Amino acid sequence: MRLLHRPHRERAARKQTRRRRRGNTGQPRALHNKDNSSTERLGQTMRAKTRHSYARDIPPHVCSCSVPFKALDSLPWRYFLGVLYRFCSIRSGPASASPSPPTPPSCIGHSDLGSAHARVQSLRSPPHVSSAEPFAEGQCTMGLYRMAVFLFLLPHMAQMTEVPSGFKIRITSKGLELLKLETQKFVEQELGGITMPEMHGKKGTLQYSITDIKIAELNLTADLSFHPVDGLLFDVQNSSITLNFQRRVIYWLLQDQGAINASAEGVYINTTLHLAKDDEGRLKIANVSCDASIAKMKAKFGGTFGRVYDFVATFLSTGMRFVLNRQICPALDHAGLVLINQLLETIPVRAEVDSYVGIDYSLLSDPVVSGTSLDMDFRGMFYNLKNENDILENYSATPVLNEYNRMIYMALSEFFFDSGLYSYFKGGVFRMRIANERMPKDLEMLLRTTYFGAIMLLNPAMIDAPLSLEMEVTSAPKSTIKPSGATVAVHAGVRVLVLPVGRSPVQLSSMTMESKFNAKVYMKEKKLAIQLDLRRFKIFSNQSALESLALIPLQGPLKALLQMTIVPLLNNYTKKGVQIPLPNGIDLVEDVVEYHDGYLTIGANLQFRSGLKELIEKSSS
């Protein structure tokens, strides 16, 4: 054994002394030192390390965080990173039911750092991960990436879940001008029917009674305008109301009675109609906000002693002004919430068009009110009455309204027409059989000539048997709207059959027909009508190209058959039209149709058949 020099022996003894003092725990010497200043300095050192190198010391499987701890020690960061950490933990946590090891510290921190010593110890001690289920370091990063993608796509997913509109209506300021005149007349009629209670009183030796109070005349200066967000604003400024009522006055032994003319001046009425959709998707007035005031009121007595009682005019005028002021808003509330809503109930929401299909005009959302217009988005969808759940998905372009020159504008997308064609197709309407007396003689002769050889090969005895032509649409027709106009494409199957007496029909040929119709959309009073015109026609055989060549002579006769027989039948049906969602008694005039890519717009002016009061009375009867 080599002997150490004294300096070396002393150095080795000091090392052994330090090891004994530390013990087997591996703790720093300062932790066993009773010197508080040394412990505090060590704690500050460890906290600084935790604060500035926290993200670096965290095992990579917990979280990938490179943000300084000071930036994370705030509520917004803590909340956001907490969400990401939980998402990461859910996506990458072990699936086994084995006991979970102690959770190592994460970069989503606690507000209190706790013990610096415990924090450093936990950072030094790696977490225990089951070897059977190793943790992939990239899973947390993938979890954060998926969360970021989800947050980015969330607004687009919300838009995808929204139901697109197939029919839109815009009421412009010009339409509101017409409605203002009718609304003012309606308000005057409603206020003219106000019933006021009788007034009785006594002041000293004076006794009076006021009866038979009636509103004789209203001079309203009113304005109706759009109130953004809420709905409509009906504003009356500096107007007057004239009243007539009877008096009976007893003063000492004198008794007098006669008429009194009173006038309310400085009448101000501010009424806001809040528009919304109800549970059925119908437009309604959800609430009425009213504020009315009367600046002053004058009363003039008549009769024998009229001048004698002028001194009580001020007293009576004050009472009359108070009573009248309290009667205006309840009358307008009843007019809006009851009477006008009765008229709005005449708007078709979900109604039958015929025995095959119905129309859905339910509102998709509350009306959008701006300073210049009132916009409403309707579903605008047809449905089959036999199976109302079998509907067509809306993938058409959303109609856009940009005009304000006319009173009302409507926009209809391709989905509006496609849903109707789809519903009629599902209802089995697009089928036709032409035989016997319904078969034109020229067409019958042409068919016999074309299929003479086929009949002879089958059975010469059927040469004189009647022929039948059957046409059936094989798929739902599709409409296309472009700036040049609207068209409807139809694909149908055509069969030619011979009908031997006492035997089943025998098919001679099977063909495919492709046709395209021009569709002209127009308004008929308050109904939407369509006129069809055959534009293109083509048939070809399903069996062979050679037979398709043999069918060329049939092109012209079949096209003439469609043009002269089938198209007129369709036009007689489509000209009946479909009612648009407007109340009864309001018609459209001077309509103009414009075609765009994927939708068409109709601009028109409004016309009342009668006054608003009469329309409400008819709707309630």
C-alpha cells in the first residue's frame, strides 16, 4: 500500500468527512447545515433553476414547453396550456389499469412553486414508465397539433352545420314607405277606438262628472323606419288629438250640462316592434316597446254657463291628459302583439302545394334588420307528402341580394327548384303511358314501320296488336341557373311495347331519352310560376349502337310528341304557381326576374288590396 504524503492524507480525510456528513441520501451538505443563510441561498439557486430551466428539465413525455416560467405564470396562459395538456394526456395516457406512478411536474404550473428542494428532486427522478407500454415522445406533439387543427377548423365546422337558405326576402326602404302609410291609418283607427273611463269628482261646493269620452280627430305626424337589430320603429312627433265628452256640473243650487271639446297637443309616441321567429319558424312580433307622452291639454266648455266654468278647465285637463296617456301604449301593444300577429299567421310556413308535395317556408333565423332593409332567410324546400323525411340535401350556392331599388326582392337558389323536382320524382309523378286512343296515328304508324321486323320475328300474329309507348324519368331532374337563363335536364327511359289481346305486354325496344328544357320563371299575382319549353332532345338504344342508328327516324316524331302533348300538360300544371311567403291581401306588381350563377332574383313592388285594418279583420274571420 502506497503511503500518501501528509497534504494528500489531509485532503482525503476532508473528502471522507464530507461524505459522512452527506450520508447515503445524496443530499447537499447545506441541507444538513444549521446555517439559515446557506439554506436560503441554496433555495434561491434552486428556484432560479426551476423558473428559468423548468421546461428543459421536464421529461419530454410530459409536455414540450419552451416558454419561460414567468410567461406561464399567468391565468390566460395557464388556462390555455391546461387545456392542451389535458388533451395531450387523454390522447397519450396509458390504457392499462395498472397503478399509475407519481405525476411528474408539468409546464402547466401551479401558482405556488412549493418546496424548491422537492421540485428539484422530482425533476432529478425520472418518472416510472411501464416497459410493457412505452410512451412515445411524439404523441404529445401530435396531440397538440390535432388540437390546433381542431381549433382552426371549428368555425368552418360551425358553418357546415348551418342549414343553407333556399329562399330569401328583402324589404327595402321603399317598401317601408308604402307600409308606413298603411300603418299610420291603422294606428289612427286603433287609437280612435280607445275607450276612456268616466270621471267623477268634487271640489268644495263643485261636483262634476265627465261621460261619453270619444276621440274625434287624430292629426299624427308619423314615421316608420328600420331599427337595426330590433325590428321596426314607429315614431310620432308633435301631433295632436281632439276629444269630445259630456259634462254634468253642480255648483251650489245651479246645475249645468253640456259638451266639452278638449285637445291634446305635443303628442309623442315612440314604439319599437321587435321581430323574431317563433318555434314553428313563423315571423312574428315578439315584443312591443312603447313610450308615449302628451305635453299639454286644453279644454273648452260649451253651453249656457260655459264661460263660468272655465276656471276648472285646467283641473279637468290634467286628469284627462293622465288618463289618455295611460291608454295609448296598451292600445298599441294589443295592435302589434295580437292584431298584426294574426295577419302574419296567414304567411304559409309549411303547407301543401298539391296532393304530391308540400312547401317549407320556415325561417332559419331571426330577421336581420339594418338601416336600409329587412332580410329574412327561409328554408325554401319542397318535400314529399308521403315521406316528409326524404328530402334533398342543399349543396347549391347561397343566393345573394344586392339591390335596393324596388320595394321587395326575392332570391331563389337552384335547391329551391331541385327539391321540388326531387319530391315529384319520389312521388312517382314523372311517368307516362301512351297507348290506344291516346297514341297519335302518325306516331303509331312510324312505330309499326320501325319495329315491323321485330314483331314478325316474335310472332306474326301480333302484327295488328296495339302498341304502347311508356316513358319514366329514371333520376330526379336537375335545374341549372346561369346568367343566360334557367334550364332543367331530364333523363328518362322509353319503352316500346306491343299489347297482344289476352296476353302480357311484349317489349320491343328499350331506349334512353336525354332532354333539356328552358324554364322561364315569372310572378303571377303572389305566386311563382314556370313556363317550360323543349330545347334539346336525344334518344339512343340501351341494347346496341346499331339500334341507335335505326332510332334516328324516331327523333323528330318523338320530339314533336313531347312538344305538342307533354310540354303543354306540364305548363298547365306549373302555371298554377306556388305561393310565396307574404301575408294575404298583399300582391306583387312590376316584377323583374334576373338570373345569376346558381340562383335568380325577383324584384317587385307591393300593392295592398285593402287597408291593413280590413286585412286583419279578414284574416281573423
